[in-house]
Amino acid sequence: MPKLITIYYDNEPNYGVNATCVDFPCRNEFFNSMAELRSMALIEYGTSVRFIEITAKNYPQLCAAGVFNV
């Protein structure tokens, strides 16, 4: 069974999508749209991807869990 890859993203309307994943070759990547991010994830990781949106509500918990620590 393939490893589940978690991609955290911040979708900024009219700007693009910032994605963070410790499994990316580059830890942070920018995409023009959510569709572009999903397409890249499908090509790179197949269906073993889950997306978690970074929101004002969950950001403190993600930080506390060490998601953004290098």
C-alpha cells in the first residue's frame, strides 16, 4: 500500500495556492490554482494524497503539532 501523502494548502482567491508538504522536493510550492495543485499531486503521488486546508482556525493546532517545522 502506498504511503499517504498529506499536503497542507492555503488557497488565496485571485492569487493562487501555497502548498506545504514535507514530501515535496521543495518544501513549499506555489500553484496558480487548486486544479493545478491536484493535477501535480495526482501525477506525483497518485491517489495516495489527502489535502488539508490551512485556515485561521486550524493554523495554531498545525503549528503546535509541528507541521511547519523543518
